Amino acid sequence: MNGAALGGAVTLTLGLFLGSAFTKDRENRLDPSAYKTCMDEANGITSEMHGCLADELARQDKLLNDAHKTAMDSMVNDAEKIRLRDTERE
């Protein structure tokens, strides 16, 4: 496996793990069957396989970004609650 392929495999694995680890609802979690089906249909054609990888990476990136936004929103809400609590104590 050359360096670019290994880097792509590591990136996909990390993306798949993070995407599945940070989502709550089942339909957004890792669905290896869709990726596997795409790769099977690519019939070993490299450009088609790259398309499958790009689609899955984009899907996982969106999931990760959504999870990050949710976490950041939660932190902002918590900070606001603390600020209000501290204001009430003064």
C-alpha cells in the first residue's frame, strides 16, 4: 500500500470512528453497507473508488461538524447559565 492510499485509509478510518462516536441517532451512524456497496459497484476502477471514498468522507465530515456544533452550542448555553447564576448572586 503506497503512502497516499495508507493516508486515505487512515483518514477514512478516523472519520468513520469519529462520525459514529459523536452521533446519537441511528440513521446517522456508520453504515458500512453503503460504502461497501459503492466500492463493490466500482469494480476495482480507481476513479470510481475515489468517488466512493470522497462521498463517505463528505458524509462523515458533515456528521463530525454537526456534532462539533452541538457541543459548542451546549458549551455556550452552559456558560450563559453560569453567567446568569453568578449575576443573580450579586
